[in-house]
Amino acid sequence: MTIRLPGLADVHAHLRVPGGEHKEDFGSGTAAALAGGFTTVLAMPNTSPPLVTADLLRRVQQQANAEALCDVHLYAGASPAHTDELPALGRAAVALKIYLNETFGPLRVTDLSTLLACFRHWPIGKPIAMHAEGPGVAVGLGLAAAFGRPVHICHVSRASEIALIAAAKARGVPVTCEVTPHHLFLTQANVPRLGPLGDMRPPLAEPADVAALWAHIDTAIDCVATDHAPHTLAEKHSENPPPGVPGLETALPLMLTAVADGRLTLDRLVALLAQNPRRIFHLPEQPDTWVEIDPAASYQLSNEGLLTKCGWTPFAGMTVRGRVQRVVLRGKLVFEDGKVRSDRDVRQRHSQDKGGRS
Ligand code: DOR
Ligand code: ZN
Ligand code: ZN
């Protein structure tokens, strides 16, 4: 059986350009995106150097346009030293990312005056997304309420956080949020087995937190986003392992498994992975674009055959139901049977066909 879904949009991925190309680049990251049914990816600004000036962001966007296999839009990073760049960055970026808490890379905002500058000078109509954990969520909600402008809370992972967001939404605060598959499918109980491969920010939580996220999957949660954060196995097994796990290739199979298990409907999956991301981030339409899946295919996720450069997944060994068969982007077949169809492949096939291959 084949079902057609719209092209998915991941509003939270780390594609590592510039400066981290040994972990991922636009070619490998968007190949992984297509393998996972994503035709649009929003890339995070905690690169080296970070995307905190309009000049750099424009150059990196040009590189993405040249190298990516699907549509890539870039976040600008908020930085206390570059608040004067906010209006120009606002014209070039899809959204602003504010890191309130410690995570990979140096981007961080801890002072109120920089937060005020962001809310005053970031263009109205362009979203502001926040890495905010614990009480940081209340900071984001307070700013959304005070300025009356939408805030998107990234990777919500705890029962208290989703409870606070649900309460703010009920009061009419303009807030949206995302959860990641790793926070929906893994807990602290998996950490002894996974070791550094189970370390990310926010960290894995307790079963009660995971239950609270699932309890809000039809209501307070707006998007499922991957937080695809590839690091090499050597880096993850080093003395000072960086936080983060890849997720572009496993998000859709995991969420389709949840549909098969009756935890959400396929319509809700499409809302969380395509419609809401496109609406919240004002993403352009992709005409003649779809993903064909076999919802009945049952198989084990594996490190073998992944297209992400990092070559591993924390979900290896997990049995899932639902496989991406084919992806069509703007009328062109771009992924089929586990492989990306680049222009070159398509051209080669055409010339072979003309040459009378039987
Ligand atoms: O685990 C994480 N890794 N959380 C983040 O916020 C950043 C990310 C990364 O860039 O590796
Ligand atoms: Zn984050
Ligand atoms: Zn992230």
C-alpha cells in the first residue's frame, strides 16, 4: 500500500555549515532530509562562525541554494555583540534563534537588554524561536505576552514546560512549540545503554515527562521537529562529547509507528510535520511536492545506509512501521528506494535510455 503525504518541513536542524562540514554539510544533510520525507529544512545558526551578521548569512544561504537537495532556510542567531545587525539579519533570515541556555557552540543570550533589543528590532512577522529550558520557558512566554508577538519554544521536553505553555495558550499568549522524536521515544532509562549517544540538550527526561508530551500531542504541541544535531562517533566517544543526536531520517518512521500504535492520527502527523511548521514559519509553498510512504512496512532502524554524514542513530535496533518509498519535489523524483536521485543520476538514466538500454 502507498499513501501520499505532503512534503514535510523540519523547523529545527543543524546542517553544520560553515565550520562543521566534517559532521554534516548541505549535500549530506539534505540527502538525509529527503530520506526522511522532509522537503524543507530550517537550519540553525550555531555554526562556526555563527550566523550573526547579515553578510555571512547571505553568503551561507547562497551556498545552501547551490548545494542543497531540498529547500533550506536559515535562522539568524541572537548575539549581545551584534544587536545592531538585527534589522538587516531580519531581512535575510527565516527566523531569529535565541539561545537562553548552555548548549553546543558559543551563541547565548543571558541579559535582559539583548532580549529587549531582539523583541524591538526583529521584524514583526518573522518568528522568534527560543532554546529555553525550565524557567527559561517562562522568560519566553513573558516576552511573547509583553510584546504581543509570537514566540516559538524549541524542543519542549518536560511535563512542567508543556503545562506552562498550555496554560499560556489558554490565556491567549501568542506561543507555539515543537517537540523532538527523541524526547517522545526515549527517556533517561535509555542513557546507560546509549552513553554519549543519548546525550543532548535538553537532556532526555523521565517517563512522566514523556507521558505529558504525548498527552498534549493533539493540543498544545504544534510541531514535531528533529533537532537533527549530527556529531561524529569519534567526537561522541571522546573525553568531552558534544551534545546532540541526528534525527532527519528517523522522525517520520517513528511518528508513523505512533500512528500505527494509535497514539495520534495520520492527519495530526501531517499537521505536526508539514502544515503547522509551514504556517508558523511562513514557509513558501512547494507545488507538485509529495512523499510516498508504505505505512505497513515493518523493519529495524539501523546505522547502516544512513545518508547523514555522522552515520549513526540513537534509535538503531528499534522496530518501526512505515517507510519512505519516494519523494517528489516540484514535479521531480528526488528520492527513491533509499537513494537520492540527483540531476546527474537522472541525466545518466535518460542518456542510457536513449542509447537503447534494454
Ligand atoms: O543537543 C543539542 N545539540 N542541543 C542543542 O541545542 C544544540 C545541538 C547542536 O548543535 O549540536
Ligand atoms: Zn536547542
Ligand atoms: Zn538544536
